[in-house]
Amino acid sequence: MRNVQSCSVRLLPADRTVAVPAGTTLLDACRRAGVAPPVRCGGKLGCLMCKVRVTAGGGQGLQEPSVQEKRKLGTLLDGGYRFACQARIAGDVEAEVPEDPLKAAVRRKLEAARRGEEESLW
């Protein structure tokens, strides 16, 4: 039995942290935390929907991107973007996972109502 390194993955804006073994894809870590980005291709780099932005630990926290991922991301790679289905975890990492648009709209309305900025929710 080999000893597999456990890595901490923090996902924003949900502020959830999950521990996963090294080598796990960022998509699988997101799914375990309950904040997975939308995917239509089953994690095969076909739909290009699972873009996330790595905010900390990207250099040592993730394995190097594949040639295909580099080609499809282009200059977005320089901004810290990766495809969650392809990015394999190598150490502790923090990433921003885009919220579902409907959930984000509802969250903004609720927050505004709590602050008293709106008369009603809708």
C-alpha cells in the first residue's frame, strides 16, 4: 500500500475546502465539495465549460497543463485559468469556480434584501 499525499483544495466564492489525494482532477475535487462547474463532455476537454481561475498554489498546487489544454486556453493560461477536468492536483490549491448564473442572481437579490436595499425580493 503506497502513501498518497493529501492536498487541500479551497473553492471560492463558496468558501469550501476539501481534502483530496494528489492526482485528483480539480473537477472531481469540486464535485466532492458540491460546487462543480457545468460539464457536458464528461470531463474529456470537449465542451470547454469547466474553466476555473486558480488564485493560489497554481505553480506547485497543480500539475503542468497538457499540450491540448495549453492550446485550448491560449492566453487565458497566463491569467491563471485552467480546465477543471484536466487540471490535476499536486499540492494545496485555491480556485474560483464560476457560480451557476441563476444561483448567483438569487444570492445577489437575497443579499441586497438583507441590507435593506430593495423593498421586495422580486
